[in-house]
Amino acid sequence: MEYSRYGLAVEIVREAGKIIPPHNTSQIEFEEKNGHSDIVSKYDKQIETYLSGEILTAFPSDGIIGEEMKHPDSGDWIWYVDPIDGTTNFVNQRKNYAISLGCYHNGKPAFGVVYDVAENRMYHAQVGRGAFCNNDRLECGKRTALEEMLLYTPIIQATLIDAHPLRSGMRRLARDVRAVRSLGSVALELCALAAGEADLFIAGCSCPWDHNAARIILEESGGEIRTWENDALPLDAKTNVIAARQKSVLDKVVAEYWTD
């Protein structure tokens, strides 16, 4: 059967979810990559191998950039693969993790797919066609009062505790919003903004495979995403990130809190 890239992505991400063991299975084995807080499981590797194999079988000239591997491109299409975004959550909680695929054509976003396996929520978006969770269309909410907002950050220590040039402003922001929460998955936290379940997002360091799918879903739902320096996110490099459900809210936060 012939697939569009988007159709293929939705199908193989759902199939990849079946590689995940049932919740009641024994403890998941993992390895440390760069210390005890940076881990990888055998399922990360299995899912990335499966996804990359399916992509290259259907579109052999496409390039793939993944958390655990990289396939050099010989064409105009690049896929960003995160087999399990939130591996620590997967190992410790068996929830709050996602399989993420983002696809770009000549450096421009084409579509993004983020699958919350534990909750069976498939977030997906094609540029110009809107964003969805399963079959429900997503639209960012309209809250504009900071005291009513929920702020997500994937690593609270790096954002609010560790020293960095914008820390005091971020701490003031954390006091002024209704609450700060952390899922520990960049992809799911950006999708939460798209779904209207949160209002702001801040990350001190995010990799392309963490956010390159979810950023498309957020933008297609009406949200805004940038670097802390107020630039467009780089496509192929680690970066800090700030996002909001509305451009006006993001502008306000940067103007009022981006000082130390």
C-alpha cells in the first residue's frame, strides 16, 4: 500500500506504541548515558529502529535525525524521531511519555505526530490544516491574565533553581502564575498548550527531536514558540524554549519578566 508521509507517520507511530510492554510487566531495564538522570531503555532503541526502518523502506532518500541514531539525508525531507520522550517517566511511572515524529521539507515544517501511549492520545497536525488530538480539533485557549495561567517546565531545577541569566525573572513569573507543573516530557507539555490544558512553557535545553513535532502541533492550534532570545527555534540544534498559547501572552512575559 502506498502512503503519504503523513499517513505513514500516523500508522507507524501507533504501531510503535505496541512495542511498549503492558503496565503490569516487570521492571524496565535501562542504561545510563550521561549520569543517573539521563537514561535510555531497550524500548527506546527498538522503537527508533522500527520507525527508521519503516520510513526508509517507504522513502529511502529521506533523512532521519533521532535521539539514538542519525541517517544522513540525500533528499529534501528530514524526519525528527524521539522514540520515547520522557524515558524517566516511562521507567518510573509508566505514563507521561510519548513517541514523537516531526517531518520537515526543505527546512520548513510539514507535519508532526506525538503519541501519548499510556493515555492513547494521538496528537497530530499538518501545516495549514489544523491540529488534532485523536479526532478532536485543538485550539489554544484565550486566557490572558497571568494569575489564571498554568506554567509547564520539563525540568524545574534547570529553569527555576540552577543559576542562569534569566532566573530571577522566571522566579517572579512562577510566583505570578496560578501554578507551575512539570510532566518531564517536552512533547507532551507543548501538546498540553495546544490542547488548552496549560498556558505557558519554558525549557532551558531542548533537543530537536524533543520539540520538532510538537511545535508544529502547537503552532497549528494557534500557539507561539521561540527561543529565550526571541528568535525562531533552530531546526537542528539544542536550544532553550519559551512557548505560549497566544503571541500576545508570550510578548508580555518576555517584556515584563525577561530580566535578572
